[in-house]
Amino acid sequence: MKEYLKVKACILANEARIIKTLEQRTKERLAKRRAIIKEGNTKYEGKGLELMAENNARDSRAFWGLRRHRLTEVRREARRTYLAYGFIRGKNYVTMEVGCRLNNQLKKTDWEAIEAMALKYAEDDPRAVKQKFAGWMAEALLVLPIPDKFQAAILRKAAYHARPRRTRSEHLANQMS
């Protein structure tokens, strides 16, 4: 099922490209209209200039909205997908994100989203995936400088999922005795 993650990564990459193309078109339209308004072209006197100003305001909002969407939501989701795909393929976090800067660290919600994707798309037993992910995440945290407020919580979660589990039959046998 890792193929689904690969498809998702390709779709997110295409979405970013499409948004960037739309940004460029909008930016060009804005530049043309601004030049016309700046010249004070007599062809567009009165309502024409007002309409152009309204269109500029609309296109400016569209440009910044598209840009924000591409740089925040799409980029964050693509990174999470890439990391989940690498985890499923057995790659180390350190080899996947060589140049990760301190201001670009993953947040707790990012780790949870990556784990959710790994659980959804991995073909192994969910318990085994959780244990493997906890070890993978703990290994990544050893390398990354993480703010203290997140580190304790993340390490506690990794230790919780890495502990040995009893099967249901073992649990019932302990209760009976």
C-alpha cells in the first residue's frame, strides 16, 4: 500500500506546481493592470479604471491566498507524506532530512500525522508499526535539537509504544491466576 503514498506525494507535487503557475499568471495580470492605471491611460477613464482597481484587489487577494496555501498547507502535507513514505520503505529519518534547520523542526502534530499515515498505508500489523515508528521517531529525536517542552512528551510516547505488549490470551491468563 506504499504505492498509495507515492501517488499522494506525486499529486501534492503537481498541486504545488499548478498553484505556482496560477500565482505567476495572477502576478502578470496585476503588473499589466498596475501599469495601465499608473499611466493614466485615457482609454480606461472613469468606470474602467475603477473596475481595474477592483480586479487588482481581487487578484491580489487571490495571489496571496494561493501563495499561503502552497507554502503552508501543501508544503507541510507533502513533507509529512514524504516522511511517512520513507518510514514505510525503511529509510532513516536522518538520511531523508539531511539539512533540516532548527526553525523547520517537526511539531507534535506533524509526528502524529506521519504516524497516522504510516498506520493507514503500512501492510504490517498496526501494533508492530506503532512500535517501529516509536523507535524511528526516538532515533530522529536523538539527532534533532528539539525544544524542551516537546522533547519530554515525545520521548514518553516513544517509550510507551516501545514497551513489550501482552497478547489478549496472556492478559486473560494473568487475570485468572
